[in-house]
Amino acid sequence: MFYRTIGIMSGTSLDGLDVVQCDFVKSGSGFSFQLNTAQTYAFPKPLAQSLARARALSSLDLLDLDLQLGTFIGSCVNDLLHKAQIKTESIDFIASHGHTVFHQPDKRLTWQIGKGQEIARVTGIPTICDFREKDVLYGGQGAPLVPVGDRDLFRKKYDADAFVNLGGFANITVFINKKIQAFDIGPCNLVLNHYAKVLGYPYDKGGELGRIAKSKHPHLVQTLNDLPYFHQEPPKSLGAEWLDQYYYKLLDIGELSAQDKLGISYEVISDQLAKVFREKGIRRALLTGGGVKNDFLLELMRAKFNTELIVPDTQIIDFKEALVFAYLGVLFMQQKANSLKEVTAARESVCGGVLYRP
């Protein structure tokens, strides 16, 4: 059995739209993959600005943004296929994560925009999206969804007992005594980018700003480390709403400079990673996501725990999540569970997603 697919990921940190073309071949009881081509597309400035304030938009403007993003995603897919000289008709489906606007599983709500029907119209390719909602409606967190890919595609390949994505939030999949557990650890690039932008930079390249901004406020670091979420047992997940309600609310009081807030954030992020690594007794961890390119963050991590950190090739660092969503699409087409109840705490493992045809 063979699937030629497109996988798409738009992260909360708004650092671009990841588009991959990868093939999946039935191999024994599972699938193996071949990543053929991949590219990150920068969001046009007006679209990026709208996405950054999406939660504050009116209902009508949010619906318009949903359509705009779908059109943009479709155009990026067409561009990738054109550059790689891949025929549209050879692609079995597109699997798109979409861009998360609201994520409140306690209210049975989650919404990722990037209109699937519009992607299908623009590309002429069947499109699967809305992977999270079914899990949430079954009482789950709707996140994380990547662990099924860690289990099926990467665990044996890298001989790792944990997989950490340093994206907008830092999340982890860990295998303990043949059991799988996954959850959001805490904030990561979303917060670092936020304060880098206040300082006039799009992001903290290599952690250079963080290196200068070493924290001088240990009491505030401790206050943030004491936030209830960090002491809550998994399964658990985070959305941008949590940052506004808890993290920024604590850090933006007083007259601290953006540089101080950046330094504090580096300490909190690395403290929480260290806490989880120690508690779970992690031996080897594969790191992916944009945070892997932040030298200062990795230095802090290595200084705070002894776990062997595996940094894979650039394609896996940058595009693992988009690739895994393509795999979730394969499982959808097979009508197999692509969301695991032991990870999300849903009443049962479900096959999430909605298929739109051109």
C-alpha cells in the first residue's frame, strides 16, 4: 500500500507555514516514510498580523481570515508541487493541521483555521483537516497528536525514549515501561519571540539576546515556576489563552524591561524542561522544532540535566510535525485511530479529521 501525501503545519509561533511532500509505504504491520521535498513559507505581513490578533477579531473577520489562510495554504502547496515538478494528480491527499485560534478543551472547544474546502478548491486535491475536534468532543485534550507518529515512525529509528518539540510551546512524548505519555511542558518560542519583538527583532536568533539578558530576578522565576499548570499531572495541554491569563499577567507587572523578561523566560523554559526530564528519568531525547537552533537554550538545557540530546538532520528538525500530520492523514484514510486516549485522556482513541473534496 502506498500514499503520496502533502503535510502542512502552522505553529503558534507564526514562524511560517511548513509544507512537506512525503510518501508512505506499507512496511510489515506499519508504514515507512520518504520525505521528498519540503519548504517553509513566510506569511505575508498582513496575514501574519491578522493571525497574531485572531482571538480578538470579530466573528465575521475571523471567518474571513479562515478563508484567507485556506487560500494561502493552497497556493503554497501549488508552488511546492510546481517547483518540485510533481503532478497534482499524483497526490492522494493533503493533511493540514491549520492554525490554532482557540484551544479550551475543558469547555470541549478547539478551533484551527485554514479552510479545508478552500485548500481543496485551490489545489484540486482532497484535503483532510480538523484533526483535533473529535478527540476534544470525546473528552480529550485534543493534543498532542504527534505521539502516534513518534511511536510508529521515529522511536525505533532513533532509539530514543523521549521526543521533544521546541515549538511555540515545548511538548514531549515519553515512553515509560512500554507505556506512552505526552503533554505540553510549557511555553517556548511563542514567549521568546514575543519579547524579542518588543526589543525590535523578529525572533531571538541563536539565543543571542537571551545570552545578554541573563535573569536577575530569581524570585520572579520561582513565582512563574510555581504556576499550577506546571504541577498538574498529564494529560494536559496549553493554548495561547493560558499565556495571557497567567504567564504574561505575572511577568508584565512592574517596570521590568523586555530584556529582563526574556532572560526570566529562558530560565523558566529550561527549568520546566529539566523538571520533566528528571521526573521521567529520560535517557535519550530527540529534539525538533525551531528551538533546536537556539544555541543558548540548548546550553541552558545541557547545564540543567544529563539526558543525551539527539539533534537530527535539518529536515527532521524543521518538518517533523508537518510530516506527522501527513501520517495522521494516512491513518484517517485507513480509518485507524490517529489520536491516542492514553495521551489525551479521551474516553476512547479516535480517528479524527474531516475530508474535503475539490
